[in-house]
Amino acid sequence: MEQRPFGRPGSALAREVSVVGLGTWQLGADWGDVSEADARAVLEASAEAGVTFYDTADVYGDGRSEQIVGRFLADHADDGFTVVTKMGRRVDQVPDNYVLASFRDWLDRSRRNLGVDTIDLVQLHCPPSEVIDDDATYDALDQLVADGVIAGYGVSVETCAQALSAITRPGVQSVQIILNAFRLKPLDEVLPAAAEAGVAIIARVPLASGLLSGRYDESTTFAPDDHRTYNRDGSAFDVGETFSGVDYRTGVAAAAEFTGLVRSALGDEVTPAQAAIAWCWQQPGVTTVIPGARNPEQARANAAAGLLDPLPAELLDGVRAIYDRHLREAIHPRW
């Protein structure tokens, strides 16, 4: 699988990572029950398929995801994997909580969970805009780099405005943002700005919470503890994280068009999910895309999307047409 530079050139974090990584939210919580054995099988299948980049967070299963990833990492200590985590969502998201003392406490817990002395990269986990815009935030993070607690830091964001603010900070190594065929706004300014600054882009929610797999219809139901059930109205966290903020019925209709587009442009050899993942990593400025997986077959299929040839213009133009027709008016102004 293609490897791309991650982190600003010349930084201590600079390395290469696979264009398709693995997001491990599913392995911790909020997507229905996943056993540790199943979670480990997903991680191993991804590694065998060439994935070298793994994204987790302290809030996924309240540390369960980090612990599972940590045990996996210990068994692959010489394989050159990059494991990144996130912090800040286990407490109220208010600026007063985003201070050096809190960062130290959170990261000490994450280091224990991951079984490492130095975390490759920590990301602020969708903090308030005031935190992203505050000089003191980066002073604290720089101190943690100097202390060897982390090798580098980035910011996971909800909006393009937050991404653009973070990219201006010289110590920020990466920005994680929702980017998929139903969320095109980052293409306008965020990806070009990140490329200019040498900041890595981690594209998350590439399948719009599964909509772009083409497997759902209006009668599909999800488990009560799945965020696609309990967060459709954004009552638990930003609604943009669930189906990319797309109204479910609208999303199902748009996804059916996307599936037809993939079949027309690529035939039956490429699944809609693989086309959606390839669409993400093939956007100029994207470093890696982090689909999740709940079983080894899904993990292998996702990784195979990192091997696809450049997508044809028919598909690229069709994605924009679907977005403009069904989604732009509701989605573009919000995030």
C-alpha cells in the first residue's frame, strides 16, 4: 500500500504512514458490542493487509480501545506502526479543562493504556473553538513534546474554520476532519492550506457512518448502544459525527445514487465502500483515511481500497453532482 509523509518536514514525528489506516472507535464502544477477540482479529487483519496507521481515543470505551490497541502494539513492537490517540472528551468541553495539568493526567492514563512511554501523536478531541484559538493550548502541548510525553500533537476538529485555525500553528502536525463523498467542504480551503503548511490530514468518517457502503435502507435499524440510534439528533455529541450530519432518509437516497454511480463507473469489482475510501485518500492533501471495521473481512476490504487505481472522472464528477443535488444546502454551511 502507498505510504505518505506524516507530520511537518524536519519534525521529530516525521515518518510515513499507509494511505488507508484504521479507526478504532468501533473496537471500544458506541457501535454495538464488539468482543476483545473480535477487535484483535480486526487489528491483525489490518496489519496483514498493509495498514500501518491506527487511530484511537481515551474516550472510546473509556480506555478499552486504547488498551486493546496497546496490547496489539506490544506484539508488533518492531513493525513500525504509528498509533495516535485523542484526549479531552472524558470531561466537559469547556476551555478551563484544557490546561497543562489536565493534559498530563489524561496522557499518563493513555500511556498506561497503550503501554508506551512516549505517545506518537495526541490529538485534541474536537475541543471548543476557544481552545483551538488560544496560544496557551499550544504552549502546554509544546511542553509535553519537550518532556517526551508525546512525540507530536494535532487537532481533531468539527469545522473547517477550526481546521484552518489549527493549521496556522507551527507545532501542529496533523488535523483530523470529517471528509467523505457527503462532506466536501474541506476540499475548498482546508486541504490546500494543510498541504502548503506540511500538515497531515487524517480523513475520518469516510463512509458517513456506513451510509456510503450502500447496505442501508429506510428500514435498517441499529443497536440501542450504537450512536447511529442515539445520536441522530446530536444529543450526545456533534451530530456531524453521525451519518456526517446528513438526515438519514436523505442520506439513504443519496447513497443509492452513489452505489449506482460506482457500479456504472467501476463495475462489480469494487464495492461502494471501497470506492468511498479510495475517493478520500485520492484527494490531494489527504495523508491517510481511517475507516473503522467490525470484523476481519471488513478490515481487509477497507485496506484493499488503498490499492485502487485513480478513480475515473465520471465518478468524481458524479460525487459532486450528488452532493450539490441532495446535500450541499444542509451540510456546507454547518461544518
